[in-house]
Amino acid sequence: MQAFRLSPRDNRAFTWMINVGVEQSYLAADEAAVFWFKRAIETNRNVAAFVHIYLAPALAHLGRIEEARASIQTGLAIDPNFTLAHFHASSPTDNPTCLAQRARIAEGMRKAGLPET
């Protein structure tokens, strides 16, 4: 948050917004994750597929399934090869707490329609 105040015209601010969205996802703070991912998308319409795909589980966990499915479809339009297997393979750690949160995120991705393989 301080980074936004210190550099309000930063043309890469969307990357910080994405990071906050991911952090909120890992904390199961789904409303906040949705806010930050949507803000990143609004700031830079050319964000990577994973932003849309990470937005989907937060929406799914909030019961906003149609929005979640639309977010998955947008992500897959950008990267048609993104799957749950891809998500699982990208795990940066073997920490049990982190892995439990990743499992929760993966379940939201599954609910939103992300293919397994």
C-alpha cells in the first residue's frame, strides 16, 4: 500500500496489485483478492492469463460462479494450455501451510472450470 502512495504514477503498479491479490488469496481473504485482481486488470488490460485464473477461485469461493467461469475463460483465451496440473507444478514451496492454501485455491479453480490437464 505504501508503494502506491509513494509512486502513484508507477506504470508497473499493476504488478504490485497482482502481488497483493495473490497474497490475499493465500490468506483466504477472497473479497480483498477480487478487489486487487480486478484493480490490476483495470490498470493494465494486458495482464497475464494467471491473473484472470487466480481471480476465478476467489470469485468461486464467494459463490460468484458465473463470474468465476468467465474469468477462467478469459485466462484460457490468453493461455489455452493453463491447467490445474500447471498450477500444481508451479508450487514454490513444500511448506504445509502454503500447500494447504494452494489446495484451497486449486479447489476454487476447479469449481470455476479450469481443466485438470
